[in-house]
Amino acid sequence: MTLFQKTFHKDRDGGVAQGEGPGFKRGSGSEAEQEPASDPGPQPHPSWASGPPVERPRPVGQEAPAASPEPPRRCHTDCLEAPLSRVFGRLGRIVGSYPWAFLLVPVMLTAALGTGFIYLPKEKENLEEQYTPIGSPAKAERRFVQAHFSTNDSYRFSASRMSTEANFASLLVVCNTPSLLEGEVFAEISRLDQAVQNLKVTLENGTQILYREACAKYKAFCVPPNPLLFAWQHNRTMDLGKLTFPIFHLLGHPVSLANFLGGNVLGERVGKNHFLLQSKAMRLLYFLKTEQPEESEQSKEWLIHFLEQFNNIKDRLALEKIKVVHFTSLSRQMEFESTSMTVIPLFHLAYILIILFAIVSCFRLDCIRNKMWVAVIGVFSVAMAVVSGFGLLLHVGVPFVIIVANSPFLILGVGVDDMFIMISAWQKTSLLDSTRDRLSNVYSKVAVSITITTITNVLAFYTGIMSSFRSVQYFCIYTGTTLLFCYFYSITCFGAIMALDGKREINCLNWVKRPDPKYASLKRTCCFPCGSVLDGCGEDNHPMNLFFRDYFGPFLIKPKSKIFVVLVYILYIISSIYGCFHVQEGLDLRNLASDDSYIIPYFNIEEDYFSDYGPRVMVIITESINYWDEDVRQQLEACMIQFEENEFVDNSLREFWLNAYLQYLKNAKKNPNDKKTFMDNISGFITAFPFFKYDINISSSNEITCSRGFIQLMSVSSSKNKKLMVLQLRDIAAKCEVPLIVYNQAFIYFDQFAAILENTVRNVMVASTAMFIVSLSLIPHPVCSVWVTFAIASVIVGVTGFMAFWNVNLDSISMINLVICIGFSFDFSAHISYAFVSSSKDTVNKRSVEALYMLGYPVLQSAISTIIGVFALSVAKAYIFRTFFKIMFLVMLFGAIHGLVFIPIFLTFF
């Protein structure tokens, strides 16, 4: 972000000279030359003069002219700026006196802190830990399940009873015909299934891992990957045209096909089921052992081998009637790690673009004022800040997560702006002054402004530490700390570079002016091809500043232009508010992978064909209750009915041990309302129905301390539905008279949908409050504070709204950018509005033009440099990097438009 100079004492590229007020008349090219020479009459007393105003004498008999209106009183806003400016002036003098010390110390510090990169994490990044909310309800629910319920994946595996995700491989099969319920299609799927189950891994020590050894088992057999395919493989004459859905009866036992068949066309109803007329897709799930660490490691070895060999299997089978996509429990993590490698080549592109921009911005045709190489070194100063900041935090032990890789691109764009503003101020100093005096002049003018914008940006980042997402916390810590190093190196290392280059300027000027008739013409042509030799006192007046003063500003304040700007703003804010109501919340897990990853088509097909049904959810009775009490059972049944009446729950797929047990007692003609009878018959019930053994927790004192049932979710494919479902189910559980909680392992990720909006609003509010306090403290003008607040709110609304139009979700990644948005919105708006209220011009239109003249080019340069810094991310293959570019582009675009168009016009109205 460009660090603008405050207009009361300083300007940039042709603004107010040192010691001049904003309305001070200049010589060449100023308004002073355009004023008539006639006597203007009594003059208003200038605010910078001492003593009372002196009235000129008038001829006898002549009436006194009407009193001129008093100029508006200027607020004294330099209570902090003035002393800080003096302190920085002294620092500039010291740096100018000892440049080598201030150059070498940062270099050595960078070398020392850079050793922290040896601590870059080599272990895998935990996606759950980094991208799910800290202390989410689902994590507490999972801890309860793990403490009270056991599973056994070596004998009675049940995926819905697992508290965490099991090791698995998944295949989604889509047929090329209208329906896969044909013998030929099933035969081809069966060949694929056999090829997968025949895979074996040979370890380095010669040990082989077979699928039948690593698979999760039911009794002595591997859990079938698909119950319908399993039934067909054992009875190839079965009639696939007489299936029912979602419950299919296999050998007299009801089996749910809800998540195993997709793209279904249903026929007439049969009880709670329908006849299955057509089915387009099938899911094959190969579950592997997970509970024991050694078995889990073997399962992961088999999965890695599966991923390596799967494409070979497809090629060897030459499948004609089906197409297949694959996914494993390891895929998300592995693809996420490979995504981080895709961004490394973009670092080189980003630095090349910034160096080219620095060269273009700082190039001058005369050999003395040319700062091309100083700018290039300034870019490396920013790179030193990145190395130092990251190295320090790695030494301290702050975890490095993948989204931190976005940070150097942002810092690159922001950091070079300090360099541009310092070079601009240096160009205004006189070559006849000593180097230390010139650097002192530069520091006194720009260091305060650089300090203000650094404070606001760092505060904006550090407010992100309050986020519930660890990835956001770490990103904000790394970026905020590195920006502090960037600021420190700007006022030390880069200041020293400028001082050394100042000595080069003097030597070059002396060489050019040295009497040498033989080479005088050659020197003049080579060093000053487009102008005369500098006399050492001239200062630059950048053409872009003149453009804003002479063309853009006068055009903008025309009545028709104002009307057009107001209409554009109304359209902008309406579109933004509309977009805010349509932005999607939460991080889609497929976005953690590269665009060319094999998991993208898997998730796409899953969304297309398997979105009707979601996971099975545990309904857990958390305390001991009197199950034999009919009133208690009725209360519990009423709660279960409320769950089944919910729009996201299928009321035909309940699985609850208590219902089965009551039927068991009824068949045995025993009284379920007698405590002894109820408790004594549970063991026989579990023997008859062994699955329910893992749903009832009986203490040593023969009491049921807790138990659980299951309900089937449906229509929860969208992030909005996932959020509503979790909130509604938890609300039903909380209102139930029986103590209940609901849980599924997917809730760990679903909780982000409920937390992301709350986190974003809280962080934005805290950061905005911090910006408001800073604006009042360092730029204490109420008008400035009002317009800073307005601009922050307007830009945030715009960025959030246009995220929806650009297919960007509100997730932990975009939340970072919205927090960044606050700091940048402050920088764009605070200085423009302050330049306006500080102006001594007599009309609001002239004040607006002057504000644009002094700060229009810095705002534009700021936006361009930051966009260039992150532009390399626009060609990244991963969503998490492209999203960073998209939102930063919106922030810079809308921030610049507010600073250059909206605020200058609105200030003239108010």
C-alpha cells in the first residue's frame, strides 16, 4: 500500500514544498502566474504569518470596503506529527552520516534470522487443525463419543459408528448407458472390483500387504464395497429390475442403498420404499483398518499403492461401459501438499514484475536523478524483510501453513510503496545540500506517513489473531510481523542506500560540470538528452500530478460528472448488497487441491449423482435415564420424531437400538416397563443383534450411562444447507427434555460454515474500530474519521458482494483478505479526506482538485504496485492462491475508485 505523505507539511511529486501551506503560491506553473496584476484589495491574514494583520491606508472619503470573510480556521492536527517529524529528521541525519552501518546491520540481521528456515516443517500439515474452528462444538461432541463408545474394525466394522474418518478408497462408477442396472454393466464393475481387491503392496523389507489383510472386516470377511454388487456377485441371476430403494432386502436383512447408488429414477411406492427403475452411478467403498496404529500404517501403504496403480488398472481393463473416478482418505492431504509446490515458480514471476515496475516508476532520463538501480535494490530490501520476518517466527516456533505462502506476494506489493515515497521525497531535495541534510529532510517529510500506514496495516493483520481458524491466525502473525521488518528496513537499510546514492549524485554532477570543452557536448547528450544540466536546486514535478490537477480533477468536479459519479455509486452499492446475500460460506474441500487434481472430477460426480443423501448422524443420549419408564421413552420418541420431521432428515431410515429392543421384548412377551426385566434382557438382545453392542454403554453397576441411535441426512450438498442442518439438529437436541447431542465426523468441517460469518464480522468490527482510533489519534479531524469509516464500510461491502459474482466463497482464506481490506481502505481514504479538509482553497471544488493533485498519483501507484505484487497468483493452479489475487484485486480496485472518484466528489457535497 502506498504510504502517502500528509498534506499539511509534505507532498509527493510536485505537491506542497517544505515550509509552504497547501495554498502557497508557486512560481513556475503555479496559480500565481495566472492571477491578474491588479490590486486585489485587502488580503486575508495568512495562517502562517506572525503578528496581527496590517490594514492598508485608504484615500480620504473613500468608504471602507466590505470586510473579507475570515478564512476557515484550520484545525491543529500536528500535535503528534510535529514531534515525530523532528525525531525522524534526526534519525535521517544519523543514517545519512553512517550509511554503511545502517546498511550492513540489516544485512547481517537478515543472514542471522534467515537460519530459521531450517525449521520449515517437514511433517504433514493437519487440515482439520488449520481449517476448522478452534473449540468447535463438533470437536467436543467427538471427544464425548470417543470417551463413551468403542468400535471394532477387525470384526464388526461400521462406518457410521466411527468417531473419526476411517482409512478408505472410494470409486464412483458412472455408466455410459441410461442405467447401470444391467448384467453387462455389473460384470464390468465386478472386474474393476476384483482388480482393486487383488492389489498388493511389497514393502522394502519384503513384507507383502494384501487387501484382504488390510481391509476392515465384518466377522471374518472384508466389508463389501457395495452391498448390491456383493449380492449380484453371489447370485448373478438376480433380477436387477425388481430392486427397492432406499432399503434393499438382502437374504432377509434390510440394507440401505442410500449412499451406494446415485442418479436414481424411482417408480411406485412400496411401503416406505420405491421401486428402483434406473440408476446412473454406483459407489464402491473399500474400508481399511484404522484403529490400531500399526494396522493403520499398513492401510496407508496399501492406499498409496492404490493411488499409484489405479490408472494402470483402468488402462489394463479397457473399460467400455463405465467411467470411473477415485478418491482416498489420504487424497485430500496429499493433494493439498502438492498444491503448495505449484506456487514456488510464481515467486520468480512476482519479483520480476515488481522489479520492472520499480524500474519504470523510478527511471529518469538524466544520469543524476535516475533511481533505477536504487529501486531494484529497494525490491531486494523487501525480500530481506520477508526472510527476516519468516526466519524469526520459524525460530520462535510459529507453525508455517500453506496459505502463508501468499504473504510474500502481498508484502512485495506493499513494501515497495515505502520505497517509492522515499525516492519521490528525495527527488525534491537540493543537490547542493549535504547528503545527511537531504536524508533528514526526506525522513521528516515521509517517515511519519509511513509510520501511520504501517501501524494501520499491522493492526489490521494482528486483529486476525482473534480468529477461530489457526490458519488465519498464523497468516496474520507472519504478514504483520514481516510488515514491521519491512518498515524497519525502509528507514534503515533503504535510507542508507539512498544516502550512498546521494554521494554518487554529487560525484556525477561534479563530473558533468567539470570544465572539459572536448567532451562537454558528449556529456550533455548522454546524461541530459532531453533537457539542460541541473543546477542542483530543481525539483521534479511528475507529469501524473499535473494530469490530476489540470485534467482529471477539473473534469471530475463538473456538475454532469458529479451526477454520473453518484449514479455509478448507487449502482455499485446496490449490486454489492445484492451480492452479499448470495455469497457462499465455507471452504469447499475440493478447493484445497490443484485444478488438474484427480479429486476434482470425483467431487463433481459425487455432487451430481450422490447429493440426495448425506451422512448418517448419531443421536446420543448423554446421561443415564430410566429407559424402562414409559414416560421417559415417550419423551425420547417425541425428540426422535422431531428429528425425522426436519427437512434434512429421511424419516424412513432411523436406526435405534431402543426401538429394536422394545420389539425384541414384545416378541418375547416381556414387560419393558420393569427395570429388572429391561436390564436383564439386554445381553440376550445384543447377542441376537451384535451391531447394537457398540451403541449401548453399560457401567459396571449395570446402568446404561449413555446410548445412541442414527438418523439419515438428505439434501445437504450446499454449504448453506450444511450450516442450517447442523444448527437445526443441535437446536432440536438442546430443546429435548432428554439430554441429547448430535454428531457425525463430517460436522468437524461443517462447523466452519456457522463460524466463518461470525469470525469475519467480529474481526472486521475490531479492525475497523482500531482504524477509527488511529485516525482520531494521528489525524485528529472529525471529518476525516467520518469519511475513513464510510470508505472502509463501503469497500468491504463492495468486495464481499462482488466475491459472489466472481465465484469466491466466504471462507478462512477470503476472511484474511477482508481484514486486509480494512487497512488498505484506511490508507486510500484517510489521506485524500485529510488533504481536502487541510486545504486553504476557498471552494470545495478547488479543495477536491488540490487533494487529487497532491495524492491522486500516489493512490494510483499504490493500487498498481499492490496488484502487480499479487498478479502472479492469478495464474496459480490452486483456488486458495487465485482467491487471494481476486480479492486483493477487488480491494485495490474499489479502494482506488473510492479514493480517486467517490470521496473527492462526496466531500464537495458535505
